[in-house]
Amino acid sequence: MYDALEGSFAHISCKFLETDRIITESIILENGLIEHVFGDMRRFNYEYLIKKMIQDIKEQVEHNKKSQTYQKQSPQIKEHKGFGTYFFPPIVIGKMLKPTVSEMVEGIKNIDFPTFDKKAFDIEFDHILVIIAKDGYLAVCVDDREKSLDILNTIMATSVLEGLESQTVREYELSQIDYVPETRNITGFSYDQRTIRNELFYGAQKEKILEHRRKEIDEDYFKKIMEKASKIFEDKDMAEDLRILLEAITHMKDSEFPQAFIMGWKIIEKYISQKWHKKQNTNKKIKTPDVVVMINDLKDELQEKYSDFTELRKIRNSYMHGKKTVTQKEAQKCVDISKELVLKNSNFL
């Protein structure tokens, strides 16, 4: 209620004193009180009212004492911080919720309903808890942004190699979570609204997200991906290669061909260097020659890849030291070969 004369909001309350059949209606203003009484005030039992007020105060005091005692005796649940993000393009673990008949009558589309509060399962990555919600939210329970990004991007990269479309998680896309280690549940979160990944917090409310329809993923299938990603994460060198490959694939999807090429070439050059050192039967403390020297030294071992590596090296040099740009075809070839090398070196894929 708004009082136009006083220019302030008012609160209305009613009381019914059953013993005397008196009803009072109070309007509480900013600087005063207006009270309407319905009934015969001569029959109003003030003694009863005062006793009732005293009794209410005593009961409230007793209630407060019990509450304070309970709080002291009850163990305090301590929350911890972590970081997470949504799988993107969006997925749902299991089946998507469908609108009710009444919702369909009202014109609500059969679209994705958020299920953030519903946990699917959890798993550990090198003793770090990761919680997976049914709406595709992945929460890494460690208060370390860099470590969280490494785990999340290892998951995304493993998913790509298992046939799921996915993209690199950037640091600005991380949302912060609160979680309880004992219950292994998320209790709260905060996020930046300006990223498309975090618009998934709004579920069906954001029409823009409908450009990327949520995909239903079988829970057992996704568990296997997570288990594989967890094993890969224990091999730091392998996990790093996967994350670089994911960067290359993400750049390709965004039509950022030079960036995709450089990320792919990084994997190829590392492969050549490792192969060259292995042939020399020495450790990496010796001076590593130029990549062109290594490629020529490995001509017999590289076989059909020799010409590919030579061609890609020339493209890389022309881009880095000349004016040549990188075409989509050249970038795709570099990314495809780097992906092939990563799969070849993997013990888990």
C-alpha cells in the first residue's frame, strides 16, 4: 500500500482477539500508526492483552535461548571455494526435462530447463574433487584458477577426442563455487553474466542459447569420458598436448586460422624434438638443433610425414617472418596431423 499524503509505503496488519470478538486493523506509516477497530471497545479486555504480550515475550526469549544453545552445540559446516564452468556447446547428462501440458498450452517451447541443483555424479582428478551437475556444469573443488582450468580443459579435450563437440575454457569464463567437502555438494556460486557459457545459468530464459541446442548425453558414457580424462590428467605431458590440441581445434571453429596453425605446429615440433632426442639416445641437456636439421636427420623415420613436416615448416616460417597469412586448408592440415600425433602417443585413447 502507498500513502499518497505521507509519501511513504505502509504496511497493513490485522489482529483478531477471539475472546472479546475485537478486530483491529493497523496501518504502519513511516512516522506514525493508524489503527481501525471493529467492535465495541468497551468490551475490550486490556488485562488479557497485556498478559498475552508478556507471555509472548517470555516465549520468544526462551526460544532464543534454545536456538543459541543449539547453534553452539551443532557442528559448523565449513564451505570451501572452487571454480567451474558449463560444458560448451551445452549438454544435459541424461534426459532433458519436458514442459508440462499446461506449459505447452501456454505456448512454452520444448526447450532446455536448468537443472543446476541436481548432481549427476562426482570424480577425482589427482585427488581433486570434480562435481558434475545434470545440466552440464562442471565444478572443480580447488581454490586455484590455473589448476581448475587445466582440469576443465583436459576434460574438454578428452571429450573432443571421444566425439563430443567442445571448446577451450577461458579464465574469464570461470564461475566461482562454494562447496562442502563432506557432502561433496555445491552450495553456492557466483559468475560473470557477460559470457555465453555463463548465460547457461539462465537455462531456458536466454533465447540466444537456443543457437546451441543442449545435447542429451548418456550418464554412463560421460562417466567413461571423465574417467579417461582423469587418467590422462595424471600424465602431465600428455594432458598438456591435449589442451594445446583443444586450443587449435577451438581456433579452427572460430575461423582463427593462423592461431590454429601455430597451436598445431607446436605439437608437431614437440613430436619431432622428442623423436630426434630418442634417436640420439641422449637426454635433453644437449643443444637442440634447428627443426629443419631434426627433420632432415629423421627423414627415414618420418617416412611419409617427412614431406608434410617440411611443407608445414615453410608455411610457419613464411607466416612468422614474412607477409604470408595462413589459409583455412593449411591450418586444417596442420591441426589434423597434430591430432593424429596426439592420438598415436596416447596410452588411453
